[in-house]
Amino acid sequence: KQPEKFNRFLSNLYSTEWVPHIKETFKGAANVIEYLGRYTHRIAISNSRITDVSETSVTFKVKDYKSGSNTELTLGNEEFIRRFLMHVLPKGFVKIRHYGILSNRTKRKKVAIIRALIGGRVYKPIYKDLSGLQLLKKMFGIDPGVCRYCGSSNIRRESLNGVKKLE
């Protein structure tokens, strides 16, 4: 409702020098991917934490970070649903966004600067308007419309989900 105010807010954020704490992982890249997957795709509360559900309330396990112990919390149904829905993103919002050189706001300009600095060439999208069949033919020299055994172009193609290809 106030685009000028919002743009000032964004400009202030983009002008801030953010310095994330980054350290090398001991267990390798696979562990990092697994962690990120758990972090970005977890749900607000898992079924295993819910211990009791009645017509008026929900009881579930929680961790008390002050004492470090696990305990149970009982909430009325409306309050439980309200808290649960606080973890649901509004329409149009995403959990993972690109920042820095890949942020949508500055991507085109910064990628052009980086290409110029490293002497990179700009590649034109030569495959942009090709169909999947045309792409296979151009990139790999394979024409899916021609039988590789007899050369006939009278081939019937069907998708068979779950069927392994026999060689």
C-alpha cells in the first residue's frame, strides 16, 4: 500500500553489508544437503510429537529450552490451529530465495559485471525455440522419429510409466 516506504526499506537492506558465519563441514557436502532439506522442508509439527487429541484440545511434546527438558503442552483446538497456521507461508511466498549476485533484483546487472571481469562470453540461447525431439536431434544427433534399427520413420511412441527399458 506504500510502495515508496517499502522500496526504502528494501534499499536499506540491500545497502547493509551482511556477513554470514560460514565454516567448513566435517561430514561433507552430502551432510549439508541433508541438513538443508530437513530445515527447508520440515513441517510445523510432526505426528510423533502429538500425544493426545480430543474434541476440545491437542496435547503435544515440546522442549523447554530454559531447563533443557522435554514436557507436554495442551492447547485448545483453535489456539493449536492458529499456531500451526503461523508456519504456513502465504500464497506467493517461497522458503528459499536467491540472495547476493543471484537475487532477482540485481541478478542481470551483477552477472554481466562478473562475466566482464572474468572475460566470460555471453551465450545466446540457441535451443530456446526447439521442441524436445528437435533438441535431441541437434544436441546428440539422435532422431527419435527414426528407428535406429531399420531407418523407418513410421514409429509409434508411447510413454510407459514404471517400465524399465530393455537393451
